Amino acid sequence: VFNPNHGQAKLHNMTSDRLQNVFLYYREVGDLHWSKGRTEIVNDDGSADSLTIDFAAEYAYKEESDYGYSKLKWALANKVPEGTYEIRVDTECDQLGGPADMDSYSTPILSGVIDLTPPEQYGRALPLRESILVGEEIAVMFTEPVRCDAFDLAVTVHLDEMAMAVCGQRRKCNVEPERVPKTSLHGARCCSDEDKSGIDNWMKNGPDHCNVWSKAKGLQRNCHFAETYEDAEALCEMNGARLCTKDELEANCAVGLGCHSQDLLAWSSDSFESVELGRTDPPIQIVCDGRKVGFQIDPAQINIEDWIGARFTVEMGKINTAGIESPSNVFDMNGNPIARNVKFEKTVGNIDLNQA
């Protein structure tokens, strides 16, 4: 509240004259009875106390600024049910026996909503299936309508979990190179830029176009046709080498190595970095409709082939990055924030783009 005579004294000091109280009154819309608001204070001994809100009381003295503005917290939780209310502030003075407006004053009535319930996610993110198509709407439902302009959105596409698998012998393999999860199983073929002359099972192919030495047989044991990316990479490192690149495998730099199932795919060293998108990035298109917040990834804004089969995570709410606290969150229409961010993950459907 504002004290129009703050240049002369604070409200509490005026109680030595005629002013007695400055109360906050409230009532639910449609109700005739007015109630006094209450506040909670901490006493000098550390104990808590619940008192009627009185801007002229001694406990409110330090809450009034030098500019005449006084602010007290209205205790609502477990005291005032949620709903639509009217409020007013009344001053009460010593009665002089004259007209009522000489002894009291009521501010104009204000109306507002008391809403202490934060929104929550309702169910799981849609569609319920784990695999989605690029361009398909992904939606989150909430328990009440939410504001669309406030929250942060982060979509992280984990392309770092993918790598290229390539035919071990190009002329004998009809399978095109594939971008596959690093957890899938493929062959291990190793390449080295160092001269491996005279070392068991190392050989150099095509002196005119291959400048690397390669090996597939004898990597800790015989041939390896079903290894994860990390295991294949470790095998090569234990042999003082690395995985062959996609170009080296396609140039037949790792053929004739004594492992005869050369029609199978082998791991290449070609891997990728994760992609991070925010709500303002062009591929992200957000649509809000009451309780639903949906977004799409515009296929025209990305290289779809890079995303096929990739896992991605979504976080919605108050996202802190680089030590900077975000002021954003998912708010309901009355400003209540969601208690925790919405987080989930999906996978981009592994489809054949030539047939799609």
C-alpha cells in the first residue's frame, strides 16, 4: 500500500495520532462477508507467528520504504482456498462522531485469482511410441493451460552415438555405407599411417592410391565380424593403429587381409558430433494450444539422412547453460511455474528415404 503522507511520518508513527489500523480485507466473488488477511512473521526469539495484516502495526514499520510504499506477505497456503477474490484496504481511525468518511477510508475494490497449484505434465510425451518421423508433431500435455512465450526448449540429437559402417571390399559388396548406432555389430579393419613392413598380417594395398597399412586378421585373435564401434576401435589401438576411414575402405585399402567375409560391413573411423537446437532455431516450430505444447522439426531445415536412426533428447522448462540461470520456465496462465523440467527422449525412425 502507499502512504500519501510519507513525508511526514510512517503509518505506524501515525497511530500516536488518530490512525488505528490499515487492514487488508478479502472475500470470494459472490460472497457478502469480508475477512481480514493474515501474514506470518518471525519473532525476535525465532518463533513464527500468524497475525492480521495491518500496515500500521509495529511489525510493519520496517516494511515501509522512505517513499511511502509498504509491502507485507499475505499468507494464503492452507488458509485461503483457490478461487476468484475481491480485495480492499481499509484505514480505521479514532471516531470523532462525525460522518463515516472522517473516521475510515476504503480503497476501490480489486479482483484477482488465487492460484497456488503449479502445472504438471500429464502422461507421457506424444506420440507414445519411441520412434518418430522427422516433421511429425511431438506434444506434451499439461494438467492446465500454460503460457507459450516463457519456457526454454532444448533438443539434442546424439549424432555422436552414430558412425559409418562401410563395405570391407567395395567390388564384392552391394550394400551402401550406413550411418548406424555405435552399439550395433560390424567388422573390425584397422589402418596405420606407419610402415608395418614385415609385421604379421599387415599389408599395403594399391601403392598408387593407398598410403596406409591395413590389418583384419590376428587382431588379438582371428577375424572380427561382430564388434561394437568402441570394441573395434580398441582392437585397432591395441595393435598400434586406428579404424580405417570411409574413404580408405571404399578405395579397397583394407582388402585381402585373410578375413573372407568381406561382404559384411566394417566400422569406419568417420563419426559425428551432436546437434543442439533451441526453440528459436529455424528447424524448431512450436505450437501451443491450451494444455498442449507441441513442436515439429522442419525436415526442410536439416539434413534428414544425418538424423535417421539417431536418438534425441528433449528438455522443456528452465534450462541453465554455461553457468547462466535461465529465467524461463513452463508457467500456467497465473504465473505458477512447473516444479521440474519436462525431459524425455525419442529416436528418429530408421526409414529408407528412397522408398519413403
